[in-house]
Amino acid sequence: MNLFKALSYKEWMKTRKFILVAFTLSAAVAVYSYIDITYAIRIEEAVNIWYGFIFQGASVSSLMMYLIPLSGISMAIVQFVPEMTNKRLKLTLHLPAGETRLISAMLLYGYGVLFAMYLACVIFMSAIIGLVLPTEVVCMMVSQFLPWVTAGLSGYGFTVWICVEPGWKQRIFNMLISVGLLSVLFVSDYPETYSAFGWGMLLVLVSSFVFPFYSCVRFKQGIQ
């Protein structure tokens, strides 16, 4: 537990500025979405706006489709690129603990921070959007966010996999696999499209957690 706290503190020192920026951007996009919807309601009748969301599958905040996955990818870059360029990861892996435990602690920190940020974003957006739109639209918005959140978390793990991989040929292969798996989560942005694909999203998420360990072993073995 002390090791996990120490690693979490080290990761926090690296990523705290990024976390602040990501939280600020998420809040700004949420507020912008609220202002945009209230403006649309003033220009048009509220019934027409509700119809677009409920029956046409319009997105409450299409910007989140880009912000959420990019935040996960950026988190991995901020967290692991310095580890590779400054050769810190090699020192970390020589701590008195198994490499699986060490990498798990670093990954769980990143997943935990992103999950907390995404949860706060969904709650905040549900609260403010619920002021001007019915509960049905809010529920559809949450279901629409689910694959994007999965993409953000999975994108984090896959980016770690790419960053830690020591060989460039294997790194390119990792990129192709990552893009292919993540693209499954963007087949459609219509609400509730992925309601019956929970097992698939879970499989992609679990894969993003497991794959980095393979490249970590290759890195520790000195494979080029």
C-alpha cells in the first residue's frame, strides 16, 4: 500500500497540471453545451429542440466525442513519455516489487484519475442539461457518452502500450491494433446504439489494460 501511495504521488506530480487543464476544458465544454441549447430553445420552440434529441438522436454535446478520447490519450502521453525519454521507467522497474505490481499501480492511477474526471463530467452535464431538457434526453445523453468514456479509458491504456513498447516495428503494429479496436466504439453516435454491446466495450477496455504488460516485459528485457 505504501508503494502504491508513493507511485501515485510521483504520477500526480507529473500529471497534476494536465488534470487541471482537462477538468477545466471539460467544464468549459459542458457550459458551452448548456448555453448553446438554451440559445436554440430561445430561437426555436422547445418542443422542436426536444424532438431533435429524442427522435432524431441529436447529440447534446458533440464536442465530448473528441474531448473525452483525446483526454485519455493525452493522459498516457503526459504520464509515460517522460518515463521513456528520461529513462525513468527502467529505474522504476528496479524497485523492490514485481514489475506487474509496479505497472499495475501506474496504470490504475491513470485509469482512476480519468474515471473520476469522466464521472464528474457526466454528473455535471446531467445536472445543468437537466435544467432545460427532460429526463429522457439526459438519459439518452448518458448512454451516448458511455462508448466515448470507454474510448477515453481504452485510449489511455493503448497509448501506454505504444509508449512503453521499445521496438518501432512493434510500436507501429500496436498503433494499428489500437486504432482498429477504438474505431469499434465510434461506429455510431446515436444514443443507446451500444446498449447491447456492453461485453464488447468491456473486452476493449480489458485489452487496453492487459496489452501494456507485454511491452513492459519486452522493455525490461532490452528488446530493440
